Amino acid sequence: MDGQVKAAVIYYSATGITYQMAQAAVEAAGEAGAEVRLRKVRELAPDEAIRSNSGWQAHRLETQDVMEAQPDDLSWADVVIMGSPTRYGMIAAQLKQFIDTTGPLWAQGALANKVYTGFTSTATLHGGQEATLLSLYTVFYHWGGIVVTPGYTDPSQFVAGNPYGGSHTSNNGENPPDHVALAATALTAKRAVQMGAALKKGMAG
């Protein structure tokens, strides 16, 4: 069994806020020793809606070379880190649609016994950040996954204030993720990889 942890960072981002958080997760996971895949989920919005928002259109072009997530990315990974902006206290439909394609893997038990975690962003203060992460984690519980959160395991978390995962308030897209949000996302990813490594070592032994 290959000892290196494999981590998949799977995200949805419209205007790039959550994408920047995904990049922080990728970097932290790599620094923690993982082999990392960055994958975006497929866009569902019509072209006219995307073209009507300059930030949305620009971000689509910026990330056109990022590969789209496939169920195989979940099979491959030991650790799965998912990110999504909040939509009424839940994940975006685009990420949910990807999750809804995982039935065959779930039925095979192929999603169990992996480490999972998440991060999110909202347009307004609070805005459903904790509710979004908790609703995402409900999926992971159904899969038989092991949910790892940042908790308050680092002094920075007493500033970030969200024990469930990395989160950021963008002020309707005006504010990119600051060092607090990026650090919280990095900590979330780092802990997931560390726990994934411990689990993999234990199962190999």
C-alpha cells in the first residue's frame, strides 16, 4: 500500500472567492505531505447568467484549465476536502449535483472510511457558514466517512471563530479571503491530511 496520503480538493466557485480558499487548502495539504488533486465541479448556470456578471465570467476564464471533478477522484482519495459558497445555509447546487452522482460508489462502500472536511464562504456576515458546513457533513456521515474539523486546535481559531471548517465573509464578493480565512482553510486541510495519514498507517498496520 502506498504510504503517501492522496487528497482531493473539490470545490465550486462562481466569482473566485471559494477558489482562492481551495488553493490555500491545496497548498496546505501538499505541505502536510499529501499528493493533491484540485478539481472544480461542473457549472450548471446558463451562459447568459454568467456573462451578465463580469466577475463570474472572468473567473470562468481564469479557471478554464482546472479539471472537472469526477467520481473517480473520490475513489482515488484518502482525504476529501470540499468547498462551496453558501446558498441559503446549504452548499451550492453545483456541488450538490456532483455529490448526487456518487450513488454507485456509495453502494459499493467505496466512500466509507475516508477523511472528509470542508470550507465555505458567504456574502454577508454569518450568512449560514456553520449551517452550510454542517449540512455538507451530513453527506459525509451517510457515506461512512470520518469528519475532521479544525476545532480550536490552533490559537488562530480563536480569531477565525468557526470550529467546523474554513470560512470567509466576502461582502458580496468585494473582499477576497484574508489571512484569517486562508489560515483557517489551511488548518482545516492540514488536520484532515494528518488524520488521513494516521488512519492509513493504522489500516496498513
